[in-house]
Amino acid sequence: RNACIGGRSQRAREEGKHNFLDLDTELSSSPDRSMLLKLDIEGSEFDVLRELSNASLRKVAYLTVEYHFMGETGTRCCDLGRVKDLFQRLANEFLVIDGAAMRWGTQPDCKIEGSFDWPNALTVSYIARDL
């Protein structure tokens, strides 16, 4: 089936343009720790993971996320507190087993960067703590 996964704001913004699936609904009938989930959804991964219920998060055994730190999604500079909260939520449930930063550069809309290059994307692989 050809469909997209996105957060509530993206689904509202792009209603009628794409067929969206609700990840909580998709995972609801799966046993705990039975799913391998890979998210590479161009900035929507933050909202999707924030909005995912605790019950659905328990369905996931292995998780790989490509986090996109782009100014237009508010994940790079304007919302670092929410990013930290999400990373803490995931750290409570999962252990990091691999990670890589990629596509380094600066963004003109980010005042905290100074003259430093930051990764525009970060891939992190996790395993559930109770496996």
C-alpha cells in the first residue's frame, strides 16, 4: 500500500495531497517487541515519535531513525528542549547501538550555531532495553 507516515501537523497541512497512515493504528495489533521500525521521513520523525503512544512504542524491538535537523521544521534551533525531551523518552525505552552524523553545514536561520558546522541529519539505531 502506498501511504505516508507523518505527525498531526503534517497530516493537516497536506490533507488531500497524500494518503497518511496512523502509526499507532498500524502497530496496535502487533505483539510487544515484535517490530523493526525504520523512520526516514524528512523532519516529521520528531512529531511522529512524540505523538506515538507508550503502548505503540512497546511494540518496537529495534528502531532506526534518520533525524533531520532543518530550520523549517523547528527541530534544529527553535525547539531544542522538545528534541531533548524526545531523546530522553527514547533513552528510557531503548539503548543506542549505532549512530552517524551526516551532511554537515551551517544554517543562516540558526543564531546558536555561530561559525560551527552542525549535522543536517543524524541516524541512530536503537534496541529495546528489555530484550
